Amino acid sequence: MNRGVITKLSQCRARLESCQSTTLMMKTTSPLGSTPSRHLSPSGAVLLIVASLALCGLLDYVTGYEVSVFVVYVLPIVLSMRFFGWRGGSLVALLCATVWVIADMATGHHYSGPWVVYWNALNRLAFFMCVVVGVHYTQSTLAVNRKRLEAFSGPLPICTQCHRIGARNGYWQTFDSYLCEHGGADPQHKVCPDCARQRYAQAGVEGVSSS
């Protein structure tokens, strides 16, 4: 088997295994994963999100308008993105801003003008949408890392003749194409110092023999 191919694969695995522990830990313990829980049905997930949103509104009402607790609304947003993706997160973000307005008005908070409460609600909504974007980016990054980790983990068939790699989809790819597609790398063909010395020494011997 080509020693250069084995060396490159070892380097790729070493780079990808550095994020393995973080990726697996966030996948199993964090609510940011994109795969819904198998033990909770969609209706159960909706009830959980509604209950958390109602709890946030109640907490906002009990603490009054002098104490700002709008950060707790991040919980139902994260839960909705856990089960329903960024579309569900965007919808719940809008609901969170609405619940905040209702709770703020229910506490008897008086503003100098009626437009102030809507301006504050717009600021809350902008913050909630930033949370949606951040969680979606985290989910996408974790998905890419899991895909790359799976591509370079476990048995990896390599042809002993042409040194092509057997992908999981059944197709055989060259090392460069496999590395570009699954590793996100940009292979650049060069000659290592050992091979250069060996090649130049061989060329010198051939030159002396021919003379």
C-alpha cells in the first residue's frame, strides 16, 4: 500500500479526532443538536415549548417591569430549534416577543408614548433572532463535524492497486477527491525532502551509469 496515502489519512484522522470529544459531548448532552429526542413525540415537544414559554411569561410578570428577565426566553427558543429547526425557532422568537409585551403591559408599566413598548419589543425580537442565528450556526457546525468524523472513522477500504478509497455511498474515489469532499481540505501535490533526496540520488546514479 502507498505509504504516502496512509500518512495523509493518518494526518486527517488526527485533525478530526481533536474535535471528537467536544462534538460527541454536545451531541449527547446539549439541546443544540439537530436530531429530535426519540422519547418525545412532536405533540409532546410542542407542549414542552408552550409550557416553557408560559413559565417565562409568568416569571416576567411576577418580577415586574423593574427587573428585566427577558434572557430566560432563550430557553423555549432553543427547545423549538432542537425539535423543529430554525423555522420553529423563528416562530417561537416572535411568540416570545409577544409574550414579553403582554407581561410588560400586565405589570402596569407606563411609557411616555405608546410607541415605546413596541420599540422595546422590536429590540427583544432582534435579540431573539440573533439567538436563532447563533443556534442554527452551531447546529450546522456540529453536523459538518459529525459528517467529517464519520468519513474518517471506522473501516476505510483502500484499493491496493489504484489506491482509491471506497466511500460509504458505494463509489470509489481518488484520495484527493475524497479528502476534498469529506475533509474540506485542498490537497497540493509536492515532493517531500526524503523522496526528493531519493529521487535525486537515483537520478545521479543513472547519470553516472549512462556516462
